[in-house]
Amino acid sequence: MSVLLQQNKIPLIVGRIGGVYGVKGWLKISSFTRPNNNILSYTPWLLEIDGIWQEANLEEFQIRGERLLIKILGIDNPEDASQYVNCDVAIKHEQLPTLNKGEYYWRDLIGLKVLNQDEVELGVVSEIIETGANDVFVVTGNDESETRVLIPYVMDIYVKRIDLISQTIHINWVIDN
């Protein structure tokens, strides 16, 4: 494992190491990717140990239903594996696949200003909720009451345009007074 030297960019966290599994140094992984086994397609991983991002290569992995198990190269016993428990798993941004036009990573939408059809700023996207039917923007208002508006992420119905250059999302949404 070597120390990541270029730390001017914060890596993209894609999972977390849960606990040790078995006697040969295997670890359980909680994936934040969709589908959850996509985390296994990124290599190398970056693991945060004592506040320092370090590269780690996988020797093997197993998929057991929803459970993901990994073995880090050179780790062969539970004692050595235990140093990685609760470590964040990250990748470099350039490891992400290029998206098609009109597709966005959630990380690119968080923090964008949201303007309605009357150019009234409702606030910024503070988080995105996955609901199954469609994702939902949580827009936190600029006022002291921290007003939150939930807007379905449905293109051409509620979301009219996303402009990453101007850092805005234009929506069709009526404000209740």
C-alpha cells in the first residue's frame, strides 16, 4: 500500500469497510454505488487510514447475495485486516465513467441553486433522496427558517434545465405563500 501523494482533490467516497470476515483476512464492504457491486469495478481503491488516503489493491472479492466481501492484497489474517475496519473506501473522480448528455452524478447536483419558472431562487440542493420511482431533490431555502422543499427529479415535468456552468437548476414549481 502506498500513500496517495496528490491530495489537492478530495476523493469520492463509494463505500465503507464494515468488519473482518473469517480467518484469512477478508473484509465486509458496505457499498454506496448502484448497483452495489459496481464498487468492485473500480481499481485501485483509496482507503482513509489515520486521515491519510492510501491506495489499496484487491486480491479477490466475493459476492454472496447482497453481501460483498473483499481481500486486500497482502492481508492474510484477521489481525492485519482489522486495521481497515470502519475505513472509508474512495476512488479518484477520473475513475468514474463518462456520462451521456443529460446524465449527472449526484455529486454534481448537490449545491446547485434552484430557480423556479419566475426566476425566484428557492435555495440550493442540499441532498438527493432515492425513492425508487424517481429521485427527489431536497432544496434548502436561504431564509433563517431553513425551509425545505422536496422536488421530484423528473425531467421536462418539474426539472426543466440543469446548467452546470451557471450552477443552476431551473424547475417548474409553484411556491405556496
